[in-house]
Amino acid sequence: MKKLIFIPVVAVVLVFTGCGEEGNRGECDLLAPDCAEGLVCDPTAGGKPHCVPPVIIRGDVLDATDDSGIAGALVQAADPNGAATGSSDETGSGGGFTLTVPATRDQDGAPLEGSYTLRVQAAGYQRFPTAIRPALPLDATAAVKAEGAWVIENAITTLLLLPLPGGTTGLGSISGTITAERHGGILVVAETATEGFTGFSDALGDYTIFNVPAGSYFVNGYSQGVQIEPVAVTLSAGDKKTGVDLSESQNPLSTVSGNVQIVNAPGGAQTSVVLAVESTFVEAAARGEVPPGLRVGAVDSGFSIENVPDGRYVVLAAFENDDLVRDPDQTIGGTRIVHIQVPDPTTGNTVTLPEGFKVTEALAVTFPGAEGPEAVDTLTPTFIWADDSSEEGYEVYVFDAFGNEIWNEEIGPVSGSETVEHTYAGPTLEAGMYYQFKAVSFREKTGERTAISATEDLRGVFYYVSNP
């Protein structure tokens, strides 16, 4: 019996040790790995961590307008909770990158569990992802063994960035390290009273914020459960400021509470509430950067978001895709966008919203962008959404990926159809650019217009591809 137990143990050791080779190729300590060159220390399902060939994500960062490689882009990986994981990399001349990420292994060293999304920033380009350009998840089990590693490389690891509009030669950057005990995956914002420029710290706490205009800023970090001490920075045109390190603050964290009332939504569905950093919020498109953890789901009445760091936020209800939308009727209470300061000047670290949110059923999007960003192959796409039976008309808007409204049009009511169709007639669509259409239903009484419902905040996203 002892031999029967002993044999499989030897088999496992042989896989991990590679007999006779120098360096540690067996068990290891995740906190102090001492693996041989070319190996990493990863957890093993049902056993101790071992030194194994790495799981790497390999891909390219390209210009969305011409598919040319972008050099000097910063690429990072995040886990399903938005926390930074693994290494970061700077792209080479052709735009290529390679990241090493942790994964749980089976007894043969093959990846058994691990999910990642990618983040990218580059000088002169819009960061990725954004609210309307989500990052799709990569699964460690899709890795293929090659060249002494487990490699993830597919269509999702080719990342297209959109060039920023206007001149970018005067834009600079700010970089440093977060020295707090929790330092990875923190949203870092260089902000003034009216605008903010963002980056994320990697697993080591290092961060870079690209495309920052000349000016004076406070650099701050935002993530649930972490309080960062802001640092004042003055940036000259084109300056690349380094060494802007951020330390942990001892200020207490806060709790933000409020209520949601779901009305005219069959089924009594639940929604979510998020806190977006105010300096990053685009009012016209109602979108902003949400720090990791500053979200609560399954809300149907009262809600509370705990361990919120100091700052100014915009509170958004029903922002995510859940068939609901914040009631757009601005003539009643509970429908306006709410701005808050944390801590509250009068109540301190307990922040309670003065009135509840009213949330209603959204106008379902049929095309384009019902489930995610969708390609259109015409310069005049036809938008299709669910009809609101009580409407007297619709306002239709199109925004570009930067939150700029590029077109709007008003149309009359629809009868005898479950859907509404309307053809785009705005400025020529740009290849590679992402857009979002939004429809708002309304009625009029005694000369005053009242909004009834709208399509969802993150649906209706599309991009133009020309026919070959």
C-alpha cells in the first residue's frame, strides 16, 4: 500500500521538478518564490503552490484607424474584481506586448482557473476600456502550451485604440508608485475642479497617467477600502513628470447610503448603484470613471456602499445593463443626477442622499448594440428600439466615444409597431470610431415636454466598418 501511495507523489514531483536541473522546480512560497529561471510560483488546486511554466498573455496594441502598431503603450491585466494582477508591459515598436499572469494549476501544471481583462493607455490615444468599450474576459483554460509557457493569444488580445482628437503634442504624463498596503488596481486621477485624467496602478503599485495637459493638479487614488493622500503637481506642456508617489492616508473611510424606487417596470427587477469620480464625469453622455468596488448590486429599495474614500462623486442608479434606466422626467423628484462630497460637510463619514432615485423600464435596443458594441457596414445605419406606447415623440442622439454629441433629431410618435426605426443622418462616421445612439421618449402637456423613458446607458454602441 505504501508503494501505491508513493508512486503518484513521485509522478507529480517529476512534472514540477525536472530532475537534475538547477534552481527550484518543486514546491514554492507565493510570498517569497524562488523558482528556477523560466518558471513561476502558482497555486495548485488541492495542493501546495509549485514552480511551473508561466501563463502569458500575448497580443498587440494597434491604431484603430489604420491598424498600425502603437509603441510605448502601457498594458496591464485585471482580475474579475478589477484588481491589478500579474506583470505590466510597454509595447515595442510594432505594438506587441507580453504579460505574465497568475493562474491556479492542476496536478500537471496546466491552467485550471483564471480570468483576466486588459487595460491599455498610450500617449495620444483614448484609454481602453471605457464605459461603452468594455474589455472582454480572457480565460486561463484557453492557454496553449508553447515555447516553455502557457500562451493566451486570440482576437481579444489585439487591442485597438482611438486617437485623441485635436493636437496632442503638448500633452504630458504623470507617473509614480502607490506605497499603501493595498496598492494594485487603484484608479489614479490627476484632477482639477472640472476635469480629470486617469490611469490604473499595476500589481506593484506603479502607475502612469497619459495625455495630461499643462496645468496644476491634485493626484489622488480611488478604490474601495483604500484612502490615499492627494499630491499637488504642476505640469508644463509636454512634461513627463515622474516620482509622484502616493501614500496611504489615515483619514477614516465613509459610507454612502440612499434609496431606489423602481416604477413602471414589470417584474420588480433589481438594479445597481455606482459612484463615479466627479472630475471624470461627462454630463452630456452621463458617464464617468467608477473606481473598483464603489458599486452595489441587487438593489430594489435601500442601498449602502461602504469604505468609500474621500472625494467628489456622481451617484448613478441603473447605469449598468439591467433593462432599467434612471427615470428621465426632470419635472419630478428623484430623477436628477446626484453629486456628493465625501465626507459630507455636515454629517461627516455617513453620507445619506437627500432623496431617492426613481428608476423605470428602459426602451429595449434592437439594433445596433443590443448586447454589446456591434459593427455596422453603412454610413447611414438604421437605429431600432422598442416603442413606448404612451409617447408623443422621440429625441434621438448620437455620441462619439469621447462623449461628444455629434447629432440629434426629433421624430414623431409611432403606432401599429412594437419597434421604432430611424436612420442616422449626421456627420460622416469614421472607420474605427465607436459611437452610441440614445433614444428618449416624451409627451407634451400644456406646452411643456416631459421625458418618459430612454434606452439604457450602455446599450446602443456601434462602430463603422467599410465593405471591402
